[in-house]
Amino acid sequence: MEQRTLGTQGLVVSGEGLGCMGMSEFYGSADEVEAIATIHRALELGVTLLDTADAYGYGANEQLVGKAIADRREQVVLATKFGIMRDREDPSKRGINGRPEYVHAACDASLRRLAVEHIDLYYQHRVDQDVQIEETVGAMAELVDAGKVRYLGLSEASAETIRRAQAVYPISALQSEYSLWSRDIEEEVLPAIRELGIGLVAYSPLGRGFLTGRIKRSEDLGQDDFRRHQPRFQGENLDRNLELLERVGELASEHDCTPGQLALAWVLHRGEDVVPIPGTKRRSYLEENVAAVEISLSEEDLTLIDELAPAGVAAGPRYADMSFVNR
């Protein structure tokens, strides 16, 4: 697996990572045995970057990842996040906490659940608008000084916020949604992080699974799948997005690959500072995703894809509530 460097401090990770969120919730039923086998297979294939968060499964996802890597910690670049507060009584409720004292408490709790001595890449999951970013990042830097964290990251932050954070302590990675149907960061955020020498970790590079071509109707999603309630998977939005998928599928056929593999290859070709972390909970899909690193796209291919899937082409917002992103 190709290696890529995130940030100016030299965090080296595999060119493609693994998002572990769906192994615990959000995308229908989960199977812990298969999930752990998927993580182990990822490591065998050279994937080193594993991504989780304390909000996934109310901490259960961190526990699962910790269990999976217990005897192979040295093979892993372990990333997790803090800051999203969830209500067990009402899973739809979200709060954000970036207070310094919470940063320390959240990190200690993640270390316990993961059963590790340090976290390789620690992100603020969402920006708390009630707390100055300088205070939050200052507390995160204290975790580095304490040896609990190696590198710092932000998630879904605006260009202005990133600049302010970088002035406090070097940020190695920004995690934001980025794919053929989510290109909004290209206008301001991507230029800013490249100016500052910050890497991009692209989550949902497969459009939350839509770009694989396996979702044609909302009924294809289980009742407990959160995508059923997301705007891009509903009604006329879904119909219009299927037109985009058809165009991607036609180009994928020319490259003898799946639409999902073409979508991943496109993200991989966006620059040596970009690392996609497609999520899956099955070995078969993992292997399909990893195979995308072998797909070569020419400048002509990339130009054609830009014409087929320009920024803003997707119908509907990324989330029903966009107030928690790009802060």
C-alpha cells in the first residue's frame, strides 16, 4: 500500500484508510466478529489508518477497534475524535463540547475504551461555537505534551477556524466529507489547508455508499439505517442523484471497475495530501475498496469526471441539519 504524509510534522499513513463507524451503528445491523475480521484483513492489505470516534455507538466503536488491535497495535495509526455529545434517550439530539476540561476528560475516556497508551491522531469532531478554537486546541496540545496524543486534527472546520487553530499548534489533518458528490471544500477549505501544509482525510468518499451503485431506492436501506432520513437519499433528490450515478457507472465500465472503485480512485488522484477513509463492515467490500488504489486515471479521465460530476452536482444537502459543519 502506498504511504502518504499528513501535515508538516510527518504523520505517515496508508494511502487509503478504514472508517470504522458503521461497524457499530448508523448503517443497519452490525456483526462484531465480521467487523474485527475486516479490521484484521485491512491490516493484512497494508491499511494502517483506522478511524473511529467516541460518539460512534456511544463509545462501543472505540471498544471494538481497541479489541481488534489489541495484539497488533504497532501496525496501526489510530485516529479518534471527541466533541459530539449524544443523548441516549434521544439519539437524534446532538451537542458540541470543546471546553478545555472536557477535552482532557474525553481523551482519557477514549484511551480507556481503546485500551491503548496513546492516540496517534486526535480530532475535534465538530467545532464548538461557544468556545474559542484557541482554547480547545490549546487543551489538545496539552495532550500531546502529556504523551497521550501524537498528532492533532480538526473535522468539518471552516478555513478561518483552521487558520486560527494552526496558529496555536500544528494541525496535521482536516477530516471532511469529500467525494464526487461532496466537493464544497474545494472553494475555500482545501486551498487553505494546502497553504498551511495540512493533510485532508476524506470521509464518506463513496457518498455514504451511494456511489457504489448498490442503493437505487430508499427501500434498499434498512429501517434502522440513518441514510433513510438524509436529504440526498429521498424523493426527487434521489432520482436526480441516480442520474449522476449512471454517468459515473458508464465511465467505470470503460476502466473495467465498479462505480465505487472509480469514485475512490478519483479521490486518491486529488493529491498526495489526500487520504480517503471509506467505511465498511465487511471484508468483501474492504477488498473491493482497497483495489481502487491500483486504478490509474489520466488527465483526460480527470477532466471528463470533472465535467460529469462538477462541484454542486448532487441534489440535496449533505445533512438534514447543516449547522454543525464548516464552522
